[in-house]
Amino acid sequence: MQRRGRRRALTEAHSARAAAALAHLPDVDPGAALLALWCVHRDDPGPTRTEGETILYGPEFEGLAREAQVGLVAHHVLHVALRHGARAGAMAERLGPAFRGALYALGVDAIVNETLTRGGHALPRPAVTLTGLLAAAAPEGTERALEEWDAERLYHWLLGGAGGRAGRAGDYARAQAFREDVAPERAGRGAADDGTWRARLTRALEAGRISGTGIGAAGALIDRMAARVPWEIVLRRLLAKALLAVPEPSDRRPANRWIAGEARARAEGRPVPVFEGARARDRGRPRIAVAVDGSSSVGDAEFSLFAAEVGGIARRTGAETEVIGFDDAVRFRLVLGPGEAPEPVMRQGMRRGGGTDFRPALGAALERDPSVIVVLSDLEGPAGPAPRVPVIWAVPGGGAAAPPFGRLLRIEG
């Protein structure tokens, strides 16, 4: 009786709808089949979708041809392996209300489908592809190779541009009957981490390359999708490091080492050592200064991206954040309150098209004694001497020269 109950529980926990497709997957795509072993497969009354590391198969899955079923299984396996739910959740947490989940889901579906099509998989039709999405969003053409795109870069690129790429992408999605099948995943759900999935993906790609079929035939695309760390995460790490409270000497109480030395000196009749204060952490509120270049080389898309990211950092860290708009002089200053979004003020107060001089902006930033200064610019202009606080230069694109001082961070998107 106990054995029969255990068998019933196993059947309920594993998908009966996908069983045949999963059994067939190793024959056509050994790499995807290996990844599928680390996923959870279950039947569900809702639509077929991915939630964390679980793939839920809806009733419509049974009506597909076997080849399309196999392709759809591989599609969701890649969503899991490439951590699309977790990455969407991380971006949503960073950008807050500005994050557009449907646009992100469209981009990752297009990339995954392009990869599977190259690997010889059949997919339920119609289906979005990266080739089709790029052609629809940028009719004027894009020179980037398919291998250059990943989920975060594609999302930011679709949001950018004055020609309405996001709107055209939405039109393309509706024409292809696109439906979101991966949702942002909340942090702390107990899933395997990025490093674990990266190791699994490496093993799977090696198996695929040996066979020469399936995802092994499109390994360059998958390597690109999995390897890149988005610039927002790099910025967040740099800011977190700069905002750490550093112990400073204090004259309010003596250091333990001085107390011990003073007692020993008195007991031995020697001169008392020179007073040494204990090191105390600065209890003041940390501050971030963000200087935004208003010259014509920095577009609205970069303003929006950077404003959302810095606003999110201010919310999470509790740091006081001042936004300074400048060109050859300071044009506006804004100190953000808790949860306040800087983008509307930036758009209203930003003067566009002038020259660039970093010296007035850096001087203004230093007035509030910041822990770190971030400069959004193309690096074309005089900067003066290096300030005594860390400076991060966030530069759109990839062609800028090295900054005169500080850390260079390229904004890709």
C-alpha cells in the first residue's frame, strides 16, 4: 500500500504530457536533454510556462505534433538554464516600476527561438525570433551580429532609440501571437545559483558539440547569453563598495591597544605612550553624486536607464543621491527623497546640445561630501584634477577613450 502511494505521488510530480517528448529529446538534442534532467516537469491546468526551475505543461501541449513538443520542451529548458526568470526578477528589483516585463519576456523568447531554430528544432507556429524582432523593431537595419545579443542588452536596445523600437516590437509580438511564458522570479526561492547553472550549461554544450546537433550547433549564441554580467550589476557592486563605511580615527575613546600600552607603561614606570584614538565608523548617511552630461551625444534612452538604476540604488541603500545636470556648466541639481524617481526632473531640466566641461559638475558634487561620484557622459571634455573620492565614469557605447582618472563602466544597451 505504501509503495502504491509512493508511485502515485511520483506520477503526479512528473509530467505525463511531456513524457514522450522528454524521452525523444536525447535523440535530437543531447545537450538540451542533459539540461532537462535538472529541471522539474509537471502538468498544470494553465498555459505551458516556466516558473523558476519548474516547467509547467498545459493542456494545449498535448495537441502539438511530436516535433513541436520536443522543440517547446527545449525552449523552456533553455529559459531555466539561462536563468531568465531570476534575471528578469533582478532587473525588476533594480529598475522598479520602470521595468517592462512583457518586453523582457519577448526578447528572451526571440533569442531562445533563434537558437533552437539554428539547432534544427521545430517550434509551434507562429513564433517570435531574434531575426524577425530586429527587423521589425529597426526597419532601417542593425549592424550587430546575432551573437552580440543577450537578454539585458536586447531589452535596453528595444527601449532606446527615437524611432519607437519598443512600439514596433509590440506590434511584431501581437502579429506572432506572442504570449509571456516566463515571469520574473523573486530572490531567495531556493533555486540553484548562477554558477551552478553555468557549470551545467557548460557540460550540456560540450555534449551538444560532440553530437553536432541541437543547442550544440548554436553554442556561440548560448555562450553569449549566459556569460555577460549586465552593466547595472557592475555599477551596483562598485557603488556598494564605495558606500561601505570605513573606520576613521576618533578622539572620543582610546584604542584598546593604547589602553594596554598605557597600563603597562605605568606599571613599569616608563613614559605613557602618545594617545591613540579608537577607529569608529562614520555614522553619517552615505551620499552618491550623479553628474549627467547634457550634450547631444547622450540620448534620452541613456538618461532613462541611468535614472532608473540610480533611483533603485538609492531606494535599496538608503543613500542620499544628488543628480547634477551639466554641460559646460551646472544646469540643475536635484536631491532625491526616499523612493523618488529622478527621470521626470532630468527630462524637464536638462539642457541639450551644448559643450562639455566636467570641472563645474565635479566641483558641485564635492560640496555635499559624497562617498562616490558617478558621471554619465561620453568623456569628451576637460576634467581637471582627480577628486579625493572614487569616480565612476558610466559611458554609453563602446568607443570612448579611457577616463583621466577613476573607473570606466560601459553602458551597453
